[in-house]
Amino acid sequence: MRHRLRALMAALFALPLALAIAPSAHAADPTTMTSGFYVDPDSSAKRWVAANPGDGRAPAINASIANTPMARWFGSWSGTIGTATGAYAGAADQGDKLPVLVAYNIYNRDYCGGHSAGGAASPSAYADWIAQFAGGIASRPAVVILEPDSLGDYGCMTQAQIDEREAMLTGALTQFSRQAPNTWVYLDAGNPGWADAATMARRLHEAGLRQAHGFSLNVSNYFTTNENTAYGNAVNRELNARYGYTKPFVVDTSRNGNGSNGQWCNPSGRRIGTPTQLGGGAEMLLWIKTPGESDGNCGVGAGSSAGQFLPEAAYKMIYGY
């Protein structure tokens, strides 16, 4: 908290008076307002370890997964969303740590994939939900990953549905700009195996990327950090060539320790990757998907539902088998 206050005071005194009175949106850097990333005390891995202290897998899962800073995902299961995001960002702020939140409730979510289908009941319901999401964070420092898969999941959608989705994302970014000035928002851009860089650059731009701090890659996937860095740089080249700007990007490294085997839904033999950190080839390497949480009823998670914690999958992912 003291670190954050010092950073705020220094920023204010360094600015001309007019700017200090009316700072531009996203002028603050939440990484300099905090002292490291927040470890979710109620993650699925933390809960499992606490409930199974005698399990032989618990020490490894506790040491290698449960105590690594990870994102918390928010959706229809989160209750009153402004209260939920406010409580989470507030708890992190109390400890002078930077929380990572995932907004995952867009209307027609996972429309073509289906494994994580759901989301808000309508575009207007989503607009209300995301406005409250941003309002809950308010001025606290935070990182938000905005709607994983939303720009990759176009394969079966009509142009009208695509336009509707892009409008929802643009509206969401506007809400964060207005209500959460110390939050860096990353608009999700899928992964290197989904859409070519030129296609993704166009989709990002049309969904309002100019308003976002940056874009996110590899959420819940397995491509190596090097593959994602190359893809992110290619997307930026396309953005620069077509629209005259570039953006920083982050990579989900939670499950990319030995790369992809071509499967995305609970593949066997994957390994945890570089723990959450600043830098590392991208602006940040983040654990966005919790290792051990199922991708759905598929692969080594057959019989499970998306988001369910599977201790055996988590344990094997620590060692890569």
C-alpha cells in the first residue's frame, strides 16, 4: 500500500497541473504501484491442497502450483460481479500485490467450440455485467484478461454475430477506461495455431484494441513462449503496417513448459511453464489457466467439466508425464 501511495504521489508531482487534474486513461502503470503479483488464497489448487493434506501429491502441487501467482476467472458463477471483483482487487491491494483477473462471460461464449459454452444472456446483459466488473476494481491496480477465445471463436459465426461480439468488446474496453484507470486490460488474441497474424490483427483492431493496454496470447493453451513471442511480434507488425500502432502482449505460460502436441483439450504429457513474471520475451508471462483445471470432457480429463480441478493431471503436469 505504501509503495502504491508513493508511486501515486510521485506521478502527480511529475505531471503538469492540468494533467494532474485530468490524467489520461491508463496513464498509471499497475506493476509499479505494487510489489509483485498476488497469489489467490482461494484458488482451486489451494483449496485441494488444504482439503487433502495427507495425499502424497499434495506437497508437490502446493510447492509447484498452488503458491504461484495465477489469474482468477470471473463469470456467472461469481455472484454479484462488482462485489466479487472489488473484494478480490481489494484483498490484493491490502497486501500491495497485483491481481490478475479474467473476464469470461461474453454473450454466446465459446459459441463454436462448445466446451465452455455459456455467458451473459444478451449483449445488453453483458454490457451491464462488464460495467460492474470494471466498477468493482475502480482505482485499484490490476491486470485484466478480457474474454479468452472471443476473437478466435469465429469459425461458425455469421458476420452479424461477429459485429455484435466486437461491439461488446469495444464497449467493455470503454468501461475499463472510464472506471478502472489503474488497470491494464489485455484483449485476448487466441494462440499461434488459431488464426494467422494478419487475421488476428484485423480482429483485434476492429474489437477496439486501441483502447486496450495490449493483447493476450496462449490462454489455456500449450504453445511455447518462443512460438507465442514470434506470433505476437507478427501481429504487431501487421497492426503497424495496417493501422499505424503496436501493443504490448502477455503470454499464458501455465502449461507450456514442453510445448503443444497439437491437442488443446486436456492433452497428456504437458508440463507447467515459467512462473508468473515481468518480461521474459513478452511484457509479462502469466499463469492465466490454473494447471490441473480441466479444459472440458476430453483427453485426460474425460468425465470432467471445464474448470474442475484434477489433482492427478496437476501432479503429472509438474513432471511432464
